[in-house]
Amino acid sequence: MQAEVVVVGAGVNGLATAWALARKGREVVVCEQFAPGHLRASSHGRSRIFRLAYPEEEWVRLARKALAGWRELEAESGETLLGFPGIVELVDDLGASSQGALTAQGVETEVVDAGELLRRFDLRAPAGYVGMLQPEAGYVLADRALAAFQAGIERRGGRVAYEAPVESLDDLDARAVVVTAGPWARALLAQAGIELQVVETRETVLFFRLERETPVPSTVTMVDNLHGFYSVYDPVYGLKVGHHKSGIPADPDEEGGPDQAIVDEVTEWAGRTFSLADPDPVEVQTCFYTNTEDDSFVLERHGRIVVGSACSGHGFKFGPALGRRLAELATASG
């Protein structure tokens, strides 16, 4: 494969990077080992949470940069990619919420008690919990976002090659190679002598039908600054639910299905928290997280190789901002 820049992996980070490069007038090719819309990695599906809400101000600032990038992609594509029903952090201690960081950054928040959560959102909080609402939040339509990135790349002369696996980075004839290969990044980079300290886990996500037709706010349960169960609007069934970082280490090249224990606990939580049209999930999927120890991202350059990993289970929302940074690294001199 030959180009000024080759991007390995057509998930959100890879396509966002190629989009940023194409907008700079750079010659770029994206190599993806699977067919479009495959379910093997991390970026597939219809929706992901979008939020500014993080307990640390640096993440709030990065999310704001990403929001500006999503708005640019929406304007360019003519697609509505973001929805804003809000996000509710369910907490038993406001000190464990994102309220402090959001307030310091001038972002609107509201504390909502259990009665108001039920009245306004049909959302049942556990005993002793309140909701920290950030209104400027909700979801990004993941599959539409990937398609919009790809259209923007191709409109500027770039190319996305599917079913084009990269066995070795040495095989790529390019001034810079950006590796955004999700759970395959560690092994691929190891061949080039680059150590990526991550753990790949297979996660289980469930989909439920809601009684209400309008989107519910995204939700995150928080204890001691850690995420537990989460939910986000799904445009087909109404609700997507998971238990953050509950999966076990797994090899992405090995077939694996949902974890029944996680299915059971998520089903029980969803039934307690929402008014479901049916108590059982209508669909169950898996996806991969590629995790660093502190949930940070690895964005760095080693010679001509640029590393764009890992998302640590919360990277999709930051796609435009991360793509811009990786494009800068790929085109930096030296």
C-alpha cells in the first residue's frame, strides 16, 4: 500500500485522522482488515454516549474540542450526528460526580432528586441517589458518523480500502503510518519494536425496547469516580445498556460471544431503572475495549509510526479531536 500517509484501522480514530489529513490536502489511504460495518472491534453500532461531563477538567476541555469537530462534520456532511437529551450521572455523593469540573469550566449542570428524575425522565434512581444532569449531552450516531467521515475523505481524493489487512507495517510505502487498529494495535506495533501497554477486553452490550418513544437521557452510575452501568439512546430499539469495563481479557482474533453473567446483571439493572416494553433484551452484542491502566489515550510518534490507541472504552466521543491530533503528529517534521 502506497500513499503519503497510510492509516491502519477504519474505526472512529482512523477515519477521523484520515478526514483531518484529507482536509489538509494530504494524500491518505485507510487500510481496514474487515468489511464495512463489521462487529469485531470497537466502533460498530448505532450510538455512543456524547458528554462533556468528566470529573477532571482536562477531559471536559477535550470534549469541548471534540464537540466543535462534530459540528464541523455535521455542517460538511449535512447529517445530524448528535442528539442532546442530556446525560444524568446517578450518584450517592455529588463529590463523586462531574459537577465540580463542569462548573469550573462554565458548563451548565443541574442536580435532580429522585422524584424529579422519575417525573421528567421516567428514570428510577437507587435509594439515596440523586442525578447530576448535564443538558448539553446525549449521544452520537456512531454508524452515521463513520459514514460521514468516510464520505469526507473520499470527496477529497482519499481512499478507504476494506478487506485489506496489514500483516506488517514494513509493507507500507508511506512517509507516515498511523496505527489506529484497536485491539489489534498492540500485536502490530510489537512487530515494529513499539510496546503498547494495554489490555484488550471483550465487553457485552444489550438493547431493550422502551415504553416511551422520545429519547431518554444517557445515564451513568458513578461510585468513587468510577463508572458502573451506563445507558444511551438507540435509534432502533430505544435503549442500549452495558456495564462499563466488566469484560475479561480476550484475544480479538478468537471468536467469542456475550458473557451471560453480564447479560443477567445488566437486564436486572435496566428493569429496575427504566420502564421497559419487554423485560428481556431484544439484542445482545459484544465489542472490544483496548484499555490503558489510567484510561488515558496513547497518542505518540515513533519515527514514521504514529500510535493512536487506546480508547479505554470512552474514546468515540472524542473522535474529531483525537483525529486532528494524530494528523498533526503524522505531518510533523522529523
